[in-house]
Amino acid sequence: MTISVADYARECAAQGLRGDYSVCRADFTVAQGYKYSAEEQAVWRTLCDRQTKLTQRLAHRSYLDGVATLGLLDKIPDFDAISEKLRKLTGWEIVAVPGLIPAGPFFDHLANRRFPVTNWLRTRQELDYIVEPDMFHDFFGHVPILTQPVFADFMQMYGAKAEDMIALGGDEMITRLYWYSAEYGLIQEAGQPLKAFGAGLMSSFTELQFAVESKDAHHVPFNLETVMRTGYEIDKFQRAYFVLPSFDALRDAFASGDLAGIIARFKGQPALDPATV
Ligand SMILES: C[C@H](O)[C@H](O)[C@H]1CNc2nc(N)[nH]c(=O)c2N1
Ligand SMILES: N[C@@H](Cc1ccccc1)C(=O)O
Ligand SMILES: [Fe+2]
């Protein structure tokens, strides 16, 4: 782990991130501290109700299978209770964090089958889109697929590989790969309609529709090297969405692609502009 909690806390405060990083443990986790107001519970239900209507239509089957396995989403989740369920299904658990955490510790959690979930929720003014990950994004977007064995294994492999790539100086490039697949990936299987896969889309009412249905969304066939070279911004709609032909294509690219070679050739070079890839 390269950055200390204290330094990261200062950086986040400077950037205006909302979480309270002063109470983090060394691995950036905190206690969930389950005490949410009636208003927060109401916002949670509203978010789940309206987003579920969209995901039924626009999300890839793997995600929807996960939602079915997870079961009721009628109140803000108790992380310990969910962890107990996940441990039985796929050996994963969820841990509470104050918000965005650095890539190193984030991937270290994944490599150990722990998924970091933010412990605070967006407000009613941010139902459609929020610029930093909150509990709705982390939970509703990422946790369902962790109930599915194939994806559960893949996410762990992601964490483990990412740590190796960070050691080679590939921090930015491996993060882009995570970004354009786990967060904003689309899938179009042969003869099927375009579907959303990434968690950043699952949790945004406006961006999910934009990414899948808008003529203005820039869809690019998934290519490992291009993805690892393309820059991104976290606080606006993405200017490129990479489209996988199948989930297996992602797993194969990850398992047998020459990640280390790509990092050696392109690290430190300016990022490609997502608008023109
Ligand atoms: C690895 C990459 O930087 C990625 O965006 C990570 C970083 N830290 C995170 N931290 C939290 N809490 N949630 C996330 O989804 C992520 N994503
Ligand atoms: N924009 C996402 C949240 C998010 C922010 C940053 C990174 C990933 C996801 C949403 O509205 O749900
Ligand atoms: Fe995320």
C-alpha cells in the first residue's frame, strides 16, 4: 500500500469528497454503523424501485440473475447480514469504507474476496447520478454479481492480477481496464440486443439509459490495448463505452492477454482521448 490513510484523508478533503476518512483503519475500512434516518431509508427504496424497472430492460442477464439471488432490496442493507449470505454462496464478504479508496487497497480487498461498500447514501437531489461512489452504487451496482460463482471468481482474479500490474507501474492502465469493464462495460452477444454490465451504469438512472439507448453514446468494440490506454473522468457521463462480445471475452483478455507487455510499452504515455478512440 503506497498511500497512508492520513495523506489520503487530506487529499479527499481537498477534492471535496464527502466521506469521513479520519476514522479509517489501515486498510481503509470503517464500521458500517447502521443508523440511517427514515429519509435515507425512503431514498433507498425509491432508488431501488426506479432503477429496477430500468435494469430489467437494459441490464445483462448475469446481473439480473445476481439480483434474483440476492433477494429483497426493501431497506438499506446491513453489511454483516449480507456478508453472511455471500460467504455461503461464493465466499465473498462486504466491508464498509467511507467512499472512494485508492486503487492499491481496493484491489487488495478484491484479491481477498472482500468488496468495499461505501457506508453513506446519496440524497434525494442526486437520485439520477452522483459524481462519487456511494452505497447505492457500490451495493446495487457491484454486489449482485458477487453471488454468481463465475463473476465472483473473476473479481478475485482481477484484484490479484491488478496488484501484480501495479507493481510493474501499471496502476493507471489497470485502473482503466477496471473502469471500462467492471464500471462501464457493455455486452452485445451474437444476435442479442446491447446490454449494460458495468456497475457505474447499474446505479445511474440517467447514464444507464444514455449508454445503452442514446444515438449519442460512443460505442467502441472492446480491445485490451485500447482500453488500457484510454483516459476517463469519473464525474461526467463517459465519452466512450467499450462493448464486449461476451463475458468470456473479458475473462480471456484478462487471463491470456499480455497485460505486462502493454504496460511496458505504454506506461507514462499520455492517455488516448475517449471521444476519438
Ligand atoms: C481501481 C479503480 O481506481 C476503481 O475506480 C476503484 C477505486 N476505489 C474505489 N473505492 C470505492 N469505494 N468504490 C469503488 O468502486 C472504487 N473503485
Ligand atoms: N455515477 C455513478 C456513481 C459512480 C461515481 C464514480 C465512479 C463510479 C460510479 C452513479 O450515479 O451511480
Ligand atoms: Fe464501482
